[in-house]
Amino acid sequence: MLFWAAHLLLSLQLAVAYCWAFSCQRTESSPGFSLPGDFLLAGLFSLHADCLQVRHRPLVTSCDRSDSFNGHGYHLFQAMRFTVEEINNSTALLPNITLGYELYDVCSESSNVYATLRVLAQQGTGHLEMQRDLRNHSSKVVALIGPDNTDHAVTTAALLSPFLMPLVSYEASSVILSGKRKFPSFLRTIPSDKYQVEVIVQLLQSFGWVWISLVGSYGDYGQLGVQALEELATPRGICVAFKDVVPLSAQAGDPRMQRMMLRLARARTTVVVVFSNRHLAGVFFRSVVLANLTGKVWIASEDWAISTYITNVPGIQGIGTVLGVAIQQRQVPGLKEFEESYVRAVTGAPRTCPEGSWCSTNQLCRECHAFTTWNMPALGAFSMSAAYNVYEAVYAVAHGLHQLLGCTSGTCARGPVYPWQLLQQILKVNFLLHKKTVAFDDKGDPLGYYDIIAWDWNGPEWTFEVIGSASLSPVHLDINKTKIQWHGKNNQVPVSVCTRDCLEGHHRLVMGSHHCCFECMPCEAGTFLNTSELHTCQPCGTEEWAPEGSSACFSRTVEFLGWHEPISLVLLAANTLLLLLLIGTAGLFAWCLHTPVVRSAGGRLCFLMLGSLVAGSCSLYSFFGEPTVPACLLRQPLFSLGFAIFLSCLTIRSFQLVIIFKFSTKVPTFYHTWAQNHGAGIFVIVSSTVHLFLCLTWLAMWTPRPTREYQRFPHLVILECTEVNSVGFLVAFAHNILLSISTFVCSYLGKELPENYNEAKCVTFSLLLHFVSWIAFFTMSSIYQGSYLPAVNVLAGLATLSGGFSGYFLPKCYVILCRPELNNTEHFQASIQDYTRRCGTT
């Protein structure tokens, strides 16, 4: 550190010598640039504009040139002189201590460096000496006020940092100056651009402007401001369609500015944020007027928001609406009168530098000597606000010095003051200045506010309207939007978007690289979107649904085959009728159990067949109402088992008739074995047991359970049983098909039996109805999965049971009830004898 400091001091010494050799031969100076005192403050002000020219030697710019006077810098220059005089006249602040000053015109970087080196020069000398311990460095000034822009402030702060000399700027707002590792001695009385950028972004958000252009000025202030704006705005949904920087050497209407205007027009943004210093903002807006860019909203950074340098641009009234961020408006009481007294006091030509004295360059202002109270620069609101920052900066240094010298007792101690000691005290100051608290945070930034302003044109005169304010740490905007006079029709707030917000129920499909440019696509069915803050359709809940392009979800309709639906009532009536017929037939057969018709039908076996059909019919009731566990377990397995028992009985009945009439004489041994061992009963038991085992396996492995089905219909919840067409169901169904085929084969073999025993036609009809009904069911279930599918299942079951009943029992009931003359032994014997004769003839 010491080695680096030694080399730095050596370079500074050479720099001072170099400047002196080439540019410090001025023999004139203006009064008011210096004032002797016990402690000196330095002030850096731009009384003249910079002159851009090609240089071949490292000369310090001579600022005092014609047509380059800067009235704004002049007011700040006078504000420091006024403040020092006010403090010296005070008995409460720094009693028995007189402050002095050395003021410099810093119109360029070279003049700024030269003035800084002069500040660091040893008291009573014009050079810097190398020292091992910088803490003991003693210059002729104890603190420096200024300079007025970020570029100059960065240079000055870097030069003063090794010495920890307090540098209090009144206009340098760049956020990089808050870095204490690089600039430990830098403070300011203007808020950091960190807050200004946040205020501008919140201002854009408050009006819904998300499609903007960004224009900055060359240099740290503009370029870093534009960079910070883009970095902060983009994550908040604001898109930068166009971004550019006004070059340092730009002139209104030159080719570079013409290209910038063309690109700005093509960007089609309504809002343009101009983060620029006053000089280059003037160049930019002259180019805007020449390009006839109108009808826009221009957002101003604080450096030009209320600057008369910009409002005086010819034709600027037609560019649109101007909103801006400005330093909170404050007045320096007595400053205007002080300037008038200065004009009256300073007359004649500049004074000659006394022979043998140290005359500094750029402490000359010829224009200042020509002012009168009638043509002196007007002290506008912008300059008054900046002047208050100077006023505040000088008072902050004075209060720090007051504490350092122990002036609280009423008398100040006298002794050497080192810059680093004063810096510590300035950072601690906290006092009221015209009812405003002056204090610094740990980064040297002030506590303050911004005003939000709007330009207001009343005829040829320009004013600005304070439409709101912005508090800092954290930033919060309070805007009265009714005060703004918009440039559009009916005073409507302009819109600046790439694509207007989508309607509710539509989401954004980004087109290109900017997320602000998109197409609106309807949300898919089952999703919704009801706010512009979200860009992705949100899924509905499980129990909800939404059509395509919906802004809300709706409750799904829960559906199942209810008891009171029309189709249910019809099916229930049909099933109940069938059940009554089955029970009635069982009673009839019991009454006529020993008649030939009942005995030929199977006798007591008929009751098993009727009971199985009753079980199947009862199972159909479980298809109605909200599915439950018992209903799901019973509905298909019980029906399948009942019908399997019926088919087993029907098969063995047909098989027995064939054996009796066709094979009893041909194969008597088989017939007697079959009859003696109760073959018919064994077959029915075995067949029924097999089917029962299949049903139990079905229930164990593919257990039907109540479930809520959401996938088939977006707006419905179907209450049903799982495993409707499971492997177990198909296996059991296949067993019934096998039994059906067996029944058909046996009945077909008996097609030539006696008429009273020939049941081939009726059985064929029953089985055909059975096949057709279940083919229809499977076809329907493959194309329809709604709440009426159980009704189709019931209908197939009813057709099967009705076919079985009508094909086998109904003819016999007809004979018993309507043709009792055929229900006798003689008729059956005559039929058998007729069959025997036919067989014998054959």
C-alpha cells in the first residue's frame, strides 16, 4: 500500500509540474474565486461548456471562452460563495472560525484533474511531496465540493481517495460512486441513481407501459443509467424495444442522429426514457424535432427533467408529453439577492495577478464582469434545486468541522485538521437545515425524496407541474394522475405495449425475443386463465372442468344411473315384471309338479333353473343408484353365476332327452351308468362349481370397486365400478358361451324328438337373443362410456334372462294354463308312440 501510494504521489507531482509548465501562465483572475480563511474549502463548478477539439499536447483546457458560458454552473458557483458567507456570519456554527474557499471552473476533464491536483498541493506550495504516511498529509483545503457530473466525479474521487479527503458532490448521481472500496471519501447531496432507476421503473409500471425505448448519453451517467434501467425493468415484465447512446460529439441532425431517429421511429414505442445529461439531451431533442417524432411520452432523468436548456429547444412543444424525475424542490433563501449584489459589486475588467503570487488557471470568468441586474442569468427552478444541493454540501462540511474542532462549547479549538479526521465527522452529521434533515448513510448517500413532474405548456410559456413524489429506502411512488395533461385525444393515458393484453381465458404465446410481443391463444379444455398477471393457463381441480378459452372452472356434474331417471324406471319395471313372472312360474310349477308338462320340463330341476334366473334378475337391481362396494361385488358376478347355472341345467336337460330317446337302446350300458350315478346332477354341480370358482377368482384378482371416473367426459364425473370388462369377467363370460354352445348342440341333436320334448326351436331363440344382446352390449361399451352404460348392461341382462325364460318356460306355462287337455299322460304317450313309429319306418 505504501509503495503504491509513493508511486501515486510521484506521478501526481509530475502531473502538477507538467500542468504548470504548459498551462498555468495566466496573469488574470476574477474576484470571487478565492477567499482567505482559517480553513479552506475547494469548489469545482462548470461555468463554461467543454470545447471538443483535437489536441496534440496534454494541455489544460482554458475554460473562459466566448459563447460557452453556462448559467447553471454560475448559479452553483454563487451558491457556494453565498453559503460560506452565511456560515461565516453565523455565531452558532463555527464561532471564531472563518471559512475560505478556492473555486475552479472545471469545464473539461483536464481542467477538472488540474483543479483536483491544486487542491491536493501542500499549503503554501504548488507541488506534492512524497510521504510514507498519508494520514499526516496536509493540503491547503480540508474538503472539496463538486464536481457536477459523474465522469468528473469519478476522476476526482479516485485522486482524493488515497488521502481520504472529503469530496461532497452536488450533482454526480451514478451508483458506482457509492462503492466505498473504490471511493471511500466520496459523499453527495443528490440521491443515487439506484433510487432514480427504481423510481422510473415504478413510474412505467404504474401506467402499464411495458414496451419502451431507452436512450442514454455518452459517459458514466447515461450509459450506466441505461444499463441499470434495462437490468431492473426486464425482470419486471418491461421490454426494451430500442436502446442507444447519444455520442459525445453528436450534433443535431448529423448522420448518426438521423439513423438513431429512424430506428427510434421504427421501434413503434409510445414511451421513450431519456437518461441523459443536459447537453446531450439537448442534442437529442433537437434531432427529435427535426425528425418530427411526435405523439410520444418522454420520461426524463433528473439531470434534464426541469432544465430550461431543454425547454428552450425550438419546436419542443410538439413532441408529446414529458414526465420526469426531479430533485425535490428547495429554495436557498437570499441567493437571488446575493447574485444581484455580486453583479453590482463586480464591474470592470478582470484583475491582474500580483507579481510573484500563485495564479491558478481557470479562475477567470469574463462574462461575469459584464452582467447587470437586467441581463444576469435567470435563477430557474432547476438551478435553484441544484444550488440547494451545494448549500447542503457546504453546511454538511461545516457541521463536520464544527464537531471536529469541539465547537459545541461555544469556542472552537485551533489546530491542524487532517482530511481523514474531517471525513469521519461528516459521515456522522445529522442536523436540520430549513426543516430538512441532512444526514448520510453508510455509503455516503443522502436521505431525500424525488418529485415526479410533468411539463405543462400554457401558450408560449413553459412550467412544470409536480404530480407526485417518491420516497426512498424503500422507493414508494405517490402520483396524482389527474394533474397530467396528456397529448392524446380526450386526455387519455397513452398505451405503450407490443401486444395488448389477452382476453380472459387466453394465454400468451411469445413471438420472437421479446416476451412483451405475443399471440393470444385460448386455454385448452380443463384449464383457465382469469388474470393478465399470469401468462400460463392454470389447470382446474379434479372435481372441476372448463371449456376451451375459459376464464373460470366449473363444478363437474356427478352422474350415475339413478333410480328415478326415466330409463331406469322402464328397466326397473321390466325387471320387476320378469321377477314376478319367474316367481309366479315357480308357484305354478310347484302346483302342477306331477303333471306331464312339468315332469317333461325337468321336474324339480325347473326350480333350480327358475332360482338361477331369479338370482340373475335380482343382480340387475345393483346397477341402479350410486355404486357401493356390495353393489359392485354383486352386479356382474351374481348375474354370471345365475345364468351359468341356468345354462348348465338347460344343457343337461337337453342332453338327457337325447340319451333317453336316441342312445338308451343303442348304448344301454352308458345310459344305465349315467342314470344310476346321477350324471345330470353331477354335471350341474361341477359346472356350477367351476363357474363359482371363476367368479371368486375374478373378485379376488380384479375386485370391482366404486370409483369416480374423470377422463372420459371433461364436464362429468362418472360414478361406476372398476374392472367392468376385466379378464375375470371375460373368462366367466367365455364359460357361459361354452355352455350356450353346448346347450345349442344338445338341443339341435334333439330336433327330431317327440313334439312335447322337442325344444330345439325355443332354445335356439333364447340363445340367439342371448348372443345378440351381449354383442350389442360389447359394441356399445366400446364406443360409449357414459353414465348410461349400466343401463345397456341391464338391458342385455334382461334380454338374456327374458330369452331364457320365454324360450323354455313360457311355452310350458301356456300349455298348463291355456291347453290343459294337452297336459295329460295320454297325450304325451301318443306323442312318444308317434315318434317310435316314425323311427321304426325310418
